[in-house]
Amino acid sequence: MRVAGGGGGRGGWWRRGEGQRADAKAARDAAQEAFYQLDSTQREVQLAVETVRAVENEATGRRTLADFQQISARVDEVTVGYLTALDAHDLEAEELESSAAAQARRQLEQAQQQLEAAKGELTAFLARLQPLVDRAETELMKVTPAVEQAKRALLAATTALEAVRASGLKADDLAARLAELAPELTKLNEGAGRHGVPDTLRRADEVRHRAEAVAAAAEQLPERAKEIDRRVGSLRTRIQALETRSESVAPALSELRRRFAVACWQDLQQVPAQIPAAVRTAQDRLADAVRARDEQRWPDATAAIGTVRALLDTAEGSVAAVTDRLRQLNEVERDPQREIDRARFALRDAQRLAMSGRQTPDPRHAGPLDAAVARLDRAVAALEDSGRHPDYWHFLTELAGVRETAAEVVTMIRGSH
């Protein structure tokens, strides 16, 4: 019976050994779960760090990575400890002793605690990092729409350029501007992971703006060409009209010479020679504008058109000066008193305003007006004493000066009120 009893004792001892093995396995499972959670957390934190580094400035990114690497080093240490404890004992071996199982349990429980502590450190680091992560994710959300907008703008610019070329316009400068964006598009395609979020957003915005500018210029090009054609046509008509009007210069100047004193027309003697020269130069510059337009050198075409316009303005003014001079001299010859009355009316109007609300005029107003009255009297006297060939042009110039002085005084008085 004692033998049987002894056998029963061995059975209880065996059951205690199996209990130790079960506890060790439970510790192994718990440690394994802690390891999986740690690994998952580490991956999450690593993604967060990469997100921050993609968006934040270099200093912040470098500091974040350094902090993460320090924690990761400790994670590596506890991972090695866990794997060491896991490999120390074969919990499935039949000959596993109770003491070995107990030791395995203790080592695995310690590894579990270290793994959980490392996970807690990672979790705390992620919590501290979260504001940067949130901001970075917000910026990252902008990347895809920004890149897509840039690509759409490039496509629109390409389409507009093709349409312009199909109409017969070369638009080489626009094509060159569009080709300059190809390297930038390559970088956009490489993504923010390689070039960073700030640079990618900046690049996408720049590409979009430049592409939109090319598209706008391309869309305006046909109208620009038509506008230059219209201006060329208008200037060609003006040149023809100038040639027709210039035919009146010689007869008008001849009449001025025949009927009026030399002083009335001597400043106009060069006009007959100036007009043909101006017409020839305008025609040459207009031809330059046409060539530039055909070669699609738009700035050169615009500059040439501006030169033609200035030449015509000057030449037309010269033609008008001759015909207007003859008209003015005819009018004053017929009725010089009309000009005298105009000048005296302007002076009296200024004098009344200067005396308004005053006993004596302000010397700043009275002086110029008194001088203008004397100037008018001298001009009238000179005209009356001039004999057969009065200098009507000097007379008109003096009276115009009198009216100008009166107007200046009126402006001065009203500006002081």
C-alpha cells in the first residue's frame, strides 16, 4: 500500500510540474501579446515621425527623429530581452523541470513588464508629438489637391498652346515657357515623400500659376494678333490721310507768305519738307511692325506701332499748324477787335474775382493782372502802328498770353478759398 501510496505521491508531483509549465506558457503568451502591441505601437509612432519630418522644418524634423531613435534603442533592448527569455526554455519539452518552468515564467513576466513599459514610453512620446502630427496631416491633405490642380493647369496650357498653333501662330516663346515646367512636373510626380510637403506645395502652386499664365497668354494671342492687324490697318489709313492733307500745306503756306508779314509764318517754312520725310519714316516703321507681327515678335511689333503713331501725331500737328495759322490770321485780320474783347473780358472777370469781398486786391493777384493789362495795351498799340503788314501772329500770341495770365490768377484765387 505504501508503494501504491508512493506512486500516488509521484502523480501529485507531476501535476504540480504541469501547473508550472502552464503558468510559463501563460506568461509566454502574455509577453508575446505585449511584444505584438509594442511592435504595432512602434510602427504607428514611426509613421507619425515620418509624417512630421515630411512637413516640419529641418530642425524640428531632426529633433523628432533623434527623440524617436533614443526610444527605439530602448525598445530594441527590451525586445532582445524578450527574445532571450523566449529562447531560454522549451516549454513544450517533455523533460521540462518544474524549476525551469518557474524560471521561464519569471523571465517572461519580467520581459512582459519591460515590453509594456517600452510601449508606454512610445505612447507618451506619440501623445507629445500629436499636435505636430495633426498639423502635418492637415498639410499633407493639401498635397494631392494642389498637385492635381497643377497638373490640370499644365494640361489646360498645353491644350491652349496646341489650339494657337493650329490657328497658324507659332507661339515659340510660350512653348519654351511651358517646356521649362517639365522638370518641376517630374518632381511633383516624385511626391512629397521625396521632396517634402512644404517644397511640394510651393512647387505645385508655382507650376499652377506659371501654367495658368501660359494658358492665358495663349488664349489672348489670336486676339493680340488681330489687334495688331487692326492697328496696322488704322495707321495705314492715317498715313494715306496725312498724304492727302499734306497737299493743302503748300497752298496755305504760299497764301501766308503772300498776305502776311514774315513773322507770321517763318516758323512754318520747314513743314513742307518735314511731312514727306515723316510719311516715309512712318511707312518704313509700319513695314517693320508688319514683319514683326508675321514673325510673332509681339513686343517689337507693338514698339514699331508706337513709333509710327508718334511720327503721325507730330506730322499731323505740323499740317494742322499751317492750316490753323492761316485760319486764325484770316479771322483776326477781319476782326481784331474780337480778340481784344476776349482778352479784356478775361481780365475783367479775373479782376472782379480778385476784388470780391476785399477793399484792395491781394498784391499776388493784382501784380500779374496789372502786367497783363499793360501787355494787352502794348499789343493793341503795336497792331495799330504796324502799317500795311501787321504782325498778327505776335498780336494773337500776346493776347493768348494775357488770357492765360487771367486764368492763372483765377485758379490761384479759387485755390486759396
